[in-house]
Amino acid sequence: MKLRSFTTLCFPTRGALALALFVCVIAPTTLVALQINENPEFSLIDEVAHWDYVTRVANQGFPRIGDTLQQSTLRENACRKTDLSGLVIPKCNSKYFNPEKFPGGAQQYEAQHPPTYYALTVPLRWIATDIFGFSDVSGTRFTGILWLVAGLLLLWAAGRVLDLPPPTIGVGILLLTTAPVVIYHTAVISNDVPSIFIGSLIAFVAALCYQRPGRWTIALAAVGFFAASVKATSMIPIAAISAAFAVKAWAESGKEAGGSYARTSAAIKKWLYDGGALLIGGAVASLIWVVVSRQLATINPGEIAAFGVLRLNPVGPELILKETLSLLGPVTDSFVSPATLSQDLQVYFYGLLKIMLIAGAFSGFFVAARKWNHWLGLTTLGSLIITGTLLGTSVALTYKIDPGISGRYGMSAAPLLVLALVAGIRGVWIIRGLWLFALASLTTTLCVMIFSYHSVILFLNG
């Protein structure tokens, strides 16, 4: 596909371009920038360890399981503080910081994750720190905006490739943009930051392969490998898309002559060139990192002291299954900052958003002639539950802990849920109603952030 024709496909009119700029760039940039401004302290969701990982890579280093946080990291933690009431750590002006005085002995437990996100973040943060003059931590946080904007533009492109009208894919993206988990985990330093980008990238390449079958095998395998090399939870959207391609291959093989064995054989051959390539790429990346990280570790992963609090209670299949249910709310069911993202009216919108995404995905159960969006919704739900359970079990066995499965672990599957939802919408008034809902949610969050306690104090202090 030529660049010019692809650009015309994505932005057929000036109105479509303006709409894409609003939902993919202006709205998410504003929300995340305000969230960063209103929450200067480190997030309690492991942000200190993630930032330590980034700075090590920036200094041409590499953390191993068993390492402790750097002195520079401990100093920044002591001075910036962590957003956790009652936490006592050494004073900012200390000459030396004893790791034992920090939670979990200040172990660098995020060394369990592959370095891809951290390595890519190092050059990205240069824009904010060296050009715009932000501090090291704030500059690193602002790279999240780049990841999110790129991901939303890819989701827009995926929707257009799948022939979704601009207002339809636009409202889906705005719903995703205003989701609390998306805002919060884009505004902190974490390898959850690229989740929307990863899910949208997988959706985009899969959409191209679906609409324009051809030589996409290498591209799908590369995307699968890259996605899994960012974070293991990327296997959730990988498995969902792979399963959707399996359904497509089975349906197409049914048109060919032969018995069930011949049909199965033909379906597998078709699937290997698209869904199989994607799944194999992700599986290879995951396996490589498991081997490498275990070889680099200086202690047994099951002995990480920072996870001690997660070993207080026995972990059984029932607990893992219960926690897996949180994955059905990948953009709503996870910790977010109370002051800026958890006010009562906001929670009202979040609850309805979760219902809409689940309903859109489940709609495939209630129709006779299932289209691609119905199968995508069903395979995504199945992957969230099945792949999420497998990942949770793996964590429990490897680290001997309660895996603490959270909705954010499934955030990379959220773009697929959005596509399944908006592609099934019929009727102009339904689209208008969704736009009203999305804009009301956006306005509510903007008002909460702008008139938050912190902003008022800053204003009164001049």
C-alpha cells in the first residue's frame, strides 16, 4: 500500500484529521500531563524500581534479580517520597542510604522484566529532559505520552483499515483515552506504559493481514516477538488475535473439499502463516527471556525479599481464578490516584465503561451470523481469562507468591475490546450517545484534575 493512499484511507477528510488529532493527541496529552503535574511523588506501583531500571540502562548498565537499587535511586526516593501514607524512609539529606531501611531491602525486583521498554525509553526521555528542561523523573514520565499517542494513532489506523467510519473509531479511542488505568499508568514510569501501543500495534498488523491477505508472516512474527519482549502480559492480545485467525482459517477451510482431517490440516496450514506466526514470535521471545533472566539472576527468584508480603497466605487455584476476574476490567480495575481519578462521579463513568466493553465482547454469544468483531470480542475475553490464568500460575510457581493479578495486566488487550465494541454499533443515535458519554467522562476528569486540591494550593501560593 502506497503512503499517499494509506494516508487518504486514514484521513479521508479534514474533519477526520481534526477528529483524529483531538482523540489521539490533544485529549490524551492533556489528561496525562495534568496527571503527572498533580502527582509528583513516586507511584506505589513499583515506580521507583522501574525508574532505577531506566537509569541503569541509560548508564549502560543492566539490573539482575538480586541487585539492590542504586544510591542515586534511593536518594531520589527519599527526596521525592512515595505516594503511600505511613511509609517511613531515610531523610533526603542523608550521605549514605542503607538499602535495609527501605521497603523490601530496596531490591531491584523489576529485573524480572525484559529490557526493551527501558532501552527505548532512554532516548525518548532525552526530548523532555534535554530540550524542555524537565527533571529526570518527570522527563521519563512524559515519554508515556509519546507511547500513548503513537498507540492511539495505530488504533485509529487499524479501525480505518477495517472500514470503521471516523466517528465510530474516534469515539472508541476517546473512551479508551478517558479510562482511569490508561491515564494513571501512562503517567508513571512502568513497563505498563506501552501497553496500549502494543495492543494497537498487534491490532493494526492483524487488520492489514485480515483485509489484505498477503506476505504478512514475517511482520506478524516480528510484532509478536517485539510485543512479548516488552512484557510477558503482551501474550494476552497475541493469543486473542492468534485465536481469531484460527477461527478464520477453520471457516475458510470448510469451503474446501475433503473430510475433517483434511479440513483440520488445511486450517492449520493457513493459520501458521498469520495467527501461528504471531503466536510463535511471542512464544520465542518469552522463552528466550525466561532463560536469559534465570542465567543472569544472582538469587533464586523465589527468594526476592520485596515479595515477602505476598507470601503470607497460601496460594491455590481458587485464589488465582478469583484474581483473574479483574482482567475483565483491563482499563478500570486497578489502583489509580484517589484525588485525580477516583472521585465518585468518575467512578460512575468507569463502571459504565467496563460494562460496555464486556457487553461488546460478549455480544458474539447472542448472534447467529458472527462477524469478525464478534469473534474478536470472544477470543479476547477467552484470552484474558485463559492466558491470564496461565500467567498468574506461572508467577505463583516461579516467585512462590500471590500473583496479585490486576486489571492493568490485561491493558494491552483493551484496544481489541474497543474495536469489538465500536464495530458492532448500529445506528447514528447510538454513536451520538457514546460520544455524549465519552465527552462527559472527559469533561468530568478534566474538571477534577484542574480543580484538585493540589492545583488549588499551588494557585493560592502564587
